[in-house]
Amino acid sequence: RSKSPNDDMEAQGALGFNAMGIKAGGGANTERLYKYGAILLVMTEMQKRAKQIVGEMAQANPQVEGDLDTIIDQLEITNVIAWEESTNAGIPTVAVQVSFGLPNSEKYADMFTVRGSTPLGTSAGTGEAIHLIDSMIYPSQVKNAVALAKLFDRKKDGTLRFKDKLSQEEVDAYNDAELNELFRRSLRYGGKGNLNAVDNVYNDIAVAFKSLKLSDIGSIENIDRTLLKIEENKARERGQLASDATTEQRIAVMQRKANIGMNVILSQSLAAARLVAAVQGKDLWQLIRETAKTTMAKTIAKNGGVDILPEEIASKVEVREGEDLATALQNLPYDDLVIGLQEVRKNKPADRKLYELLRENLDVYRAYSDKAMVANVPEDKNLGGIYLNPKLLDMQIKRDGNGVPLPLINQSLKNMKIEGFIPVIINIQPVGNLPLILGLGEGNDDTQNSVISEKSLPKNKVERISFAEVEEANAL
């Protein structure tokens, strides 16, 4: 990409997928040298590791390693920050930095610090992910209904743009600080600034990721599933998705990334994945390679298995006791799995796309009801009740100058943000005997304990229920 920051994303992807090469442009621009340099660095490191393996490599102290593992298990994401990152095009993108360490420690809060920033996405295809810029404004960002009608043009996608040749005086006339700030931002970099996208990092992304441990973050798949769910939640909040939206409608919104911004979602994805890799002593490309191998192995196992593999590859597959085929296939060399995936493509049903088969085994679009890190959400969709996860609790309380919480009488209870209690309704059925459910019935015959189905209820009929005592009515 010609409009790119100093980030080696493309190089890590090329290495992860064992590509034939990488085309990042001529070396006149520093960000291109950054990408080529990343590959040269990995090649140098791999040569060094190969020599260590051939020679006598010293063994680490297992006791010390175990102690370090215990310490790392206690570390959390302590901070997520974002800013406008320069590119060689003269207009910015978004950069995200994630800090990982010991919470509330001045010395060790930032033991690991990783970053991510993405190229400018300026393609105009209908299915392209959206690079969110400050001239793109959503109706929910404009509180003044009169200003909404007079100052903006509405685009086909539902977003707004300030009218051409609008003066500062016309905006000032509404005496609206938020409106004024939107206008100011729309003038920076010809409307291509990223301050609204940066705000999305603090308002939506940081809330979901801060205080998470490594076990909460999980895999690349889990990171991206969380980020895409945040995008879906924002789309629902803005009325872009109905409550009964189809799976394909949900996926289309998440692929577009128009609310949070591709420049935010991909930058955070890179930073979080780099954190997972760094703590495991790996580079990002190695994590990408592992995810690709796992996904290809699962896809091959579910779509023909060993039977579709060429003989020279099938003969290498060894399924150990207690091991499934997908796990055994992951032990194959990467290039063998690529050949296996090509065989899946040749043998798949004509009405199925290869990406559909891959998506079934890399499920980043899975539906969840809450907006927190999805690693913490029960995957059994039949579970009901209230999920009391403390990581979903976000309380905002007033404190004095020394950080001591003020008494309850001084707290703004009506405006206090308390989230985290997520009721999950499995099913609703009418009860056939209300007095019995209140503990007021007699007998144990089946008719009194029965629960009638919705189909057996009369349509449009209201029945009056009488109570013998006032206490019975109060109990209801």
C-alpha cells in the first residue's frame, strides 16, 4: 500500500502465510524499508536459532521458567491508548498501543508495550472495510435536530457530511460545543483526520480490553471476534441492525467496520496479537502461521479428510490414541496443508464457497449477547440466568482529591454506569396453574402441575383470576 505507516503488518502476513514474496514498493519511502527490514530481521533470527539447534543449546532452568509463568498469569492489560499516526501520504491513520504488566504498579505496569497501525483504506468497493475519517458523521453524533436538518447532507449509507461552503459563524450560531468540535475536526486534513476514530478506541475498545489477563485475551480468533462484536453492538446502537437481523446482515456490518472504523479495529487486532505473541516468545507471523494451520487442518478434516489428500501426504498423517483427525493434520508441514486445502476446493459442493468452509472453522462472526471479551462468555447457548462476571462490571464513582470514594449521598446514582448483569432468557412458556406456582394450590395430580403449550392457549382471550385473600394478590 502506498499510504502506509511504519508498521510491518504486510511483512508479518507474508511470513505467516509462507508467501512467495512481498511487494511493498520501492525503497524510497521509510515505511517500505520498515517492511522489508522486518523480513530481513526474521531471516537473521531464524538462522541464529537454526545454528543453536544444530549446536549444543543451553537449557533454561525449569524452576525459573515456572516462576515466570506464574508471574505472567497475574499480569493484565494496564492501558490502551491511541493517536493519529503519520503516513507518507501526508494524512494520518490510527495507531494503538497496548500496555501489559502489573496493575497499579508504577514500576511494572508497562512490562510489555506493543503497537499496531494500519494503512489507509481508500478503496471504493461496496464491500470494502471503511477507513473512518472525521468528515464521516453519524446522526447520533448530532444532538441538535435543527442543526441536523440545516447543516448536513445525508449520504446513501446514512452518514452525514457538513454542507459545502459552511462558515464557522453559521455553526457558532447554534451555541453547541459538540457540534463545533465536529465541524473543526471535519476541516482538518481536508476532512481525512482520524480523531473520531481515536475516540472510538477510548470509548469502546479500551473498555473491552483493559484489565484482561493473557488467558482472557486468548487467540487471534478470539481477539477479532471481540472487536467485530463491538462493531456489531455499535451498529445496533445506531439503528443499523434490527433485533432480528439475519446472520448475513450481521456479517456484512462487521466486515464493513464503518462504525468503529477499520483503522481502529485492525490496529487494535495487530497490537493485541503482538502482545500474545510477545508473551509467548514469538513473532506475530508465527501466531498467524499457527492460526492458519489450525484452520486449514479443521477444514480438511471436515471436508473429506485423509481420503482427499494425495498419497504422499496422506501417508504422513498419524492419528494417535485419543487424538482427533484435525489435531493430527496440524502436524503436517504448512505447504502440505495448503495442498490439502486445494483438494477441498476441488471436491467441495458446487454451491459452497471455500471461504464459507473456512469460516465454519475460524468463527470470528459468532453471535454473542454481550460486548465484553468473548473469552469470558459461556459458549453454551443453552445456559440461562444472569452471568455474574466481574470483568463486565464498569462502575464510575465520584472521589475526593485523595482518591477516596465520596459517601453514597454524594454519588450521581441516576447517571452511574453499571453494566455486567446479562440476563439470558432461554424460553417463555405460560403456566397452567398460577395459584399452584404461588404455593397456594392443593393436591399433587398431574393436571395441577402441568405446563400448557402456547399452541393450546385461546387467541385474543383475557381471563380474570380471583384471589381469596389480599395477601395472595400481593404475592403475585
